[in-house]
Amino acid sequence: MLQNIKIEGFKSIKTLDLKLSPINLLIGSNGVGKSNFISFFKLVNNIYEQRLQQYSLKSGVDNLLHYGRKNTAEIKGYLDFGNNAYEFLLFPSDDGTLFIGTEDSILPGNTIYQKSYSSDFIKESTIKNSATIRNKYLREHLVSYKIYHFHDTSSSAPLRSFADISNNRILKEEGENLPAFLYYLQEKHPKHFKMIEMVVKSVFPFFDRFDLAPFFLDENKIELEWYEKEHPEHPFYARHFSDGTLRFIALTTLFLQPNLPKTIIIDEPELGLHPFAISKLAGMIKKASVHSQIIIATQSVNLVNEFSADDIIVANRENNQTVFKRQSEESLKNWLEEYSIGELWEKNVIGGRL
């Protein structure tokens, strides 16, 4: 589990040194920089996947560096996992991409600030192809740094489309392979599949069951077929689900799958969910946090109220940068005797509102 993270020079984050826990809920006002913290993990994943050149060119170097190249010369990252650590230093190149000045897996104690950096021009990461035990441990975490967002539920959204039945190894970040992944669970992990159906039923009483099978005329394709309780003879499909129902099904599948990712990162999972569904979501997050580290950016007071103050990180803007502060049950003890943590957020007692 990631225990501590240090960032320098990335987007709105000039400097950051933050301890992380099994559950980390980022709250703050719009535009304060919560999503920039989340997107740092996307940067790390693209470094690991050897896509730094493509990612930095598409994103724009001046958008990645804190106030651009005129103000920031490099991006530093240091991720401490307790028994191992990963660090890197990125520089902008003349062709509008980032290159790696240094990348290392190191033992704790050799912090980023005590290292002497190489000036070698490294276009892509070497961690993925390394055979060392330490790098194998890192890979299990870095590969999981995907940002899940099931926001697009439009009529043409991938979440509502049919999928290739073989695209079932992991649930994709936008849920485009949801029917294929659920079919895999139905066939190989029926207990987990039934648990997903039961949770969906508990929130949406009209839902009866999924009926997943490959297309008759194309066995390589599958779509999300299901039945209502009141119409057991008439099949429905993903296009018939409301936006909130479809998002909740994707979230339930993510959190109740048998082999959870080492890290689950989600941006605003509460979008379009009923308060009761948010409560169910919170229960699944807590259960999953036994095996996975959870990092979530949220605007939902209802979701925040389901957790301890120790799980909350407040983002604010100070001196043209985003700063993050973890809250504490102990320090807020007197306040929490009368108010919930969500109410303290609404009242701006803990910041994150202005």
C-alpha cells in the first residue's frame, strides 16, 4: 500500500508531502485541484506503461508543469510503499514532450531529495521490463493506477454498447467492457456475480437479474441484457437503464469483483446516484479497502458523511497552488460531538468550500 507521496512541479501542485491511508476521500471546491492530484496517478501509470512521450505530447508540457516551463523546470515524484519506494524526475524536451531524467526503485530512507540525478535522456520507463523483485512489487501497484470514471452514459456511450466477449481480463476505466466482464464473472466466479446482482436489486427493486450470453449470430459480441421483476418475459438492455442505475452497476462490479486491483482511483463516483445508492457505495468502498487502497475525489456531502474524519483529505488553494490536509477524528473531536464531518465541510470549518 502507498504510505506517502511527494510531488513537485505538477499542474497546480507546487509541492506536496502527504501520508495516505487505506481510504482517501479528497474534497474541495470546484477548480481547487482535486483532479490534478488524481491525474498524477495517471501520469505515473503512463510512465510505467511506457507511454510518457504520447501522454505528455497529448496533454501539453506547459499544462503538466506548474505554471508552465517559464516557472517550473521539472516534475518530481516519490512514492513510498513502506518496504519499497519509486521515484522519478521528468524534464521537458524541445520537441514538446517529457523525458525521464531519473527513474529508480529504492529502499525507504533514500528519499528523492538525497539522490543524485542522472542527466541521461530516457524517453520511456525501464521499470516494466525489469526482472528485480523490488520492481515486480512496484509493477503490481503502478499497473493499477487507472482512473475509473463512469460519467458518460449518453446514448452512444461505450458503457451502453455491446462489447467483445474476449475483452474481459479487467474492468476498463470507462466501463466499455462491462457486459463482457460481467459474463466472465457469471461463468467463472458465480458467487461474486450473484453478490453483484443482489446489491443492484437492493438499490433498484425493479431489477430482477442479468441474462448474459454471446450473440447468436456473432459469438464474439455480448451486450448487457437484463429482466425486470414485473416483466419476466421481456428482455431489457443497457440503453434502458437510467444513468444512475448504469453507473451504480459499473461501480458495484468494480468493487465486488473477486480480484481487486491494488489501488482503486475514482473521480466523483457519486454522480447521478440516489442517497441510498451512495450509502451502499460507501459500504462497498469500506469492504474493498481491506484489500485495495481507495483514492476518491468527491463533491458529495452524503458520501463524506459515511466515513471517518481520518479518511478525509481537504484540498484548498493557497499562494497559487493546491494544498492538501488530512483531517483527524481526534483534532475534530469536539466539533464531531455535534456535527457530522459533512456538515463541518458545508460550514467551511475544515475548509474546502471557498
